[in-house]
Amino acid sequence: MLRTHTCGELTLRNLGQTVTLCGWLQRSRDLGGMTFIDLRDRYGITQLAFNMETNPDLCMFARKLSREFVLQIRGTVTERSSKNTKIPTGEIEIVAENITILNEAKTPPFTIEDNTDGGDDLRMKYRYLDLRRNEVRKNLELRHKVSIEIRNYLNKLGFIEIETPFLIKSTPEGARDFIVPSRMNQGEFYALPQSPQQYKQLLMVSGFDRYFQIVRCFRDEDLRADRQPEFTQIDCEMSFITQEDILQTFEGMTKHLFINVMGLELETFPRISYTDAMKYYGSDKPDIRFEMKFVELNSLLKGKGFGVFDNAELVAGINASGCAEYTRKQLDELTDFVKRPQIGANGLVYIKYTTEDEFKSSVDKFYSQDDLKKVAEAFNAKVGDLILIMAGAEEKTQKALCELRLEMGNRLNLRNNSVFSPLWVIDFPLFEWDEETKRFYAKHHPFTSPKPEDIPLLETEAQKVFANAYDLVINGVEIGGGSIRIYDRQLQNRMFKMLGFSEQEAQNQFGFLLDAFEYGAPPHGGIAFGFDRLCAVLGGVDSIRDFIAFPKNNSGRDVMSGSPSCISKEQLEELGINITIEN
RNA sequence: GGUCCGGUAGUUCAGUUGGUUAGAAUACAUGCCUGUCACGCAUGGGGUCGCGAGUUCGAGUCUCGUCCGGACCGCCA
């Protein structure tokens, strides 16, 4: 070992000991007669002291060292005459007797500090330097802790972790696959898994009744702050269980993580149906850290001569409590916000509850004070409240109102990242109709089982069929989702038929799974959690990038290594691949 | 595929109506300083204003194109 201690552990208890430390030079302060150096490793910072009177040669040497040099120093733990209460080692310093430069370093392109001066792009290019920073290191430490606690919890319950292949068969359903060419089978391709879905179901057929895997998954779709082309799932599956068992088990896991990683005890998770989530929050992943539920106003506001409302499929609003004081400018800002192309609302109507029995609204021409009062009552509004109303086609209005609700939540500081509000969203519809291709798609995936009572409606009223599917949402972020699967070959065939698969197509793509179902598949179901997202939510940030050691940028590039990149002609030839670039 | 924002010193940014030699902070270098801990003080070096074209007597500033980065919509079973 090149060191006897780390830079984070020495205190007054170690006074007088001769120690050897290794680390990076964080900063040096040259006072002329003496010089101080902060030595940093992942455990902390320890101050080194050099004195011109007692050891002039070493002091002169120390003055010449620059940031991020890798040093080994031997010295004596000494009490400081002026202490730093901000760090754990702040009461001591090392009076150095010997320094070895283990490696020199160029001046880094940005400062290795909590508040670095580096921009995102630069930090990604020099990610190995960025990872030296406390903030990013802490995120990865949190991630590690979460993964350990997941394994502890699931292991205790008898789950076993089994690895499944990364080079698998491509299937057209769902996200776009990442494709890997096969050299030995030219013209043929593997796909990287979007999730180990089919393999984990096969493991159930094999009798591993409690499986999990913390596993990388790949989706070739456009990125976001919370979406990477490769990301990590906590993938789980159980046999001989009901939906209730899954919810209990994984609510338990989530609580276990919060207690053991965050020191927070969570209440029982509320549950809401998909239908109600859409009705009250306009989203299947509502942020319930704050109320501000939608109130439907069709019966109160339609038919009074205001065309926009009269012709709307849905008129609904939210109560921004205490915002009646909003100025014209603030209301215009909100209107602009909902009119942005990404939201695309036509406008925003407000009602200010200014004083007892007095309302001011942007639609005073069409509604009496009495009409407005009834609206206020529908919201349980009080004096000082601001009611914001939108109207139009149902889905679009819900979506726009959802964005407005979240925006108001932000403005009113109701979305505190150290508060955690989990909930289960249950009873999803089984299908989703796609106008473009004129066909049904599986809302979850094609192996999701319909509610037993809805099975007779499969072929006749597919849009009314609900699924045994569920999502875990925390603070408006979809953390996990799963379903009870179909384990009956006949029902699976009916499902594929609804999704527009011929028997032959289904057999081609999923034949191995369908065949397996004929050899005694147990009733089973599961769930998968977005591990990166879970960590980001626990860490209280929106972007998952800082919880991934080496993430990709917005365009799917790794700006540090320069991937993706072209490959050589020889490589292409070996694979039997010709590149044609369209313009 | 689309919308919006950004690109100026190593870095983070400012740069007025198009007008003299493009600034600040920080980093870096040098010197001074014996209790600093974001040390302080002084001095200094550091610029293809992303790239290309255009308008103009004159472009960091205006126009078009392009590249790069970020946020979002579509997409993400």
C-alpha cells in the first residue's frame, strides 16, 4: 500500500501519528513563510502544512506543485492553530516530512470544485475529471448504495439474479432496436434488448419463480434529460402471484430503499386508476406532491354563449390557490406558456376570486357573478384564489392543463425535491389506438393480460378492455411499470390477432415464447424499474446523466471517446455491409 | 422529422443603434506576504468573436447557410 490512511479520516484522535497519504492536489495557499496544500481523494480533504523556518527545502518544493498533481506525502498529524469547522479533518493538518510526486498533471480545463466553472459539454468531454468532483462522485455512491440495497432486499425474499443475453432477436414492436450485424451469418443481425422481457417470462416457465436482474437495456430512440440510449433496469418477475402481491413486494422494496438509503420512512402508497389519473391530473404519471386537481366544468360553463367553451369537448380547470393577485403580465406569461407550440393550447381563461362575492374574469361578458361563484364552489375556492380554465378536445386539453398545473406547482414552490410522493397508477387500458396506422397497439406490451372480466370484449370493444398493468410513479416521474402476463396460449393468440399479427408473424417473432407457453407456463407477472431515474429522483435532480458514469449527450454521442464513429473498410467487408449515405 | 435557446480569452460570461485598440471574473505565470482554508496584494501573458457566404465605407453585432451543444414536441410496447 502506498498509503496508511485516506484523506477523509484523520482527526485529533490521530495526533502525533506518522502517516502517509496519497491524493490529488486540490489547491495550495502560499503565504510566503508557509504554504498549505489541500490533498484530496474520494474520502475527503486533508491539509498539509509546510513551514519555511522548520523545513525550507520542502516548503520551496511544495510551493511549485500545481493543481491535480498526484502526491504521496509522509508527515505527522498535528493539531491546527486555526481550525476549519467546515470539514471533518479540519482540526488537524499534516506537517509534511516528505513529498513524492507520483504523477504530474496538466492544468485541467475546468476547476475540480463543487461549483465548477465548466459547462456541461466540457465536463462530458473530460468526464474522468468531472467524476473527481464531489457532486458527481456522490451521485455514483448513491447509485451503488441503491443497487446494494435492492440486492439485499430481493435476495432476502428469495429472488435470484440471472443474466440474460444481450445479443438477441429483433422484434418490431415497441421501441426501435439497436442492431448488431452478425459476421458469421452475413446479412443477419442481432438486436440489443430493450428489456429482457421474453427471457424473464421463459425463466418463469423454467420454474425460477422469483427472478431479478439489474440489467442494461438499449433503445434506439431520441434522447431527453431522463432518457439515454443505454440505461439500467431493475427487472423482476414472479410466478404464482397476483397483481396485489407484486404491488406489495415492490412497494416494500421502494420503502426499503428509502429507509436504508435516504433514512426516510414512507407512508402506504396511494393508488389511482389510469382513468382517474387522466381525469384529475391529465397524466398517467401525476406529481402528487401537491393537489391542484382538475375540475371538470362542462355543465357549469357550456351553453352560455361563449363559443370556445360551447364547442369544446372538455372544459376544465385548476385552482391556483392564493394567486388572485396575479398581474396582467403574469397572466399573459401563463397564456404564452400554454400557447407554446409544444403545448399548443389556444388560450387560457382565468377567474380571480378577489373579494367575498366578487369575481373578475377574462370572460365576464359571458358569465354572471353567480355563474362564476358556482365555478368557485366547484373548486372549493376561497378569496384570493385564481382559477385557470382551458377548453378543447379532451386529450389535448388534459395534456395542456397538466403542463399548466406543473408550471403552477413550480411557481408556487410546491415541487420540493426533498419531498417524495410515490403512487401506484393501476388499471391501464390494454390497447392504444393509433390513428396513423389504423390499428391497436399494446399500451404496455403484447404479453400483458387483460382484466378477466374484460376478456369477452377483446374482439368487440377493444378500447374498453383494461389490463392488469401498473406503474410506480414518484414525484411525477415514471419509476417502474409492469403487468400480470398472459400465460395461456389461446389468449395470447387472440391478443396477437388484435394487434394485427398473423399467426405466422406471431410464430416467427415470438414463437419460442409461445411454444414455451405450451409446456406448462405458470401464472406470472412482474415489473421493471428505471434504475437511473430512481437514483435521479432520490438525488433530487431531473437529469439522469449525472447518475451514469459515462453518459451519452443529446445526440447519442459520447463526446469523450468519440462514439459512434466510422469503422474501417475491412471491418465492413468482414460483415458484408455496404454503406450508402442518403442526402 | 419539428420548435426554441445558445456558441466571444483555458473557463463562465458581458459586449449599447453596425463605428477607435473586444472587456470582467476566474484560471494560468511571475513577484511579495508566517495560520491560510474560495487566503490577500501587485504585475503579466492569453482572442480565427464556431465555420462559410452575403449586405455595408465599416460586422462580435444584420441576413442566409452550415456545424456543435442544450431544452422540448413527435418518438420512447
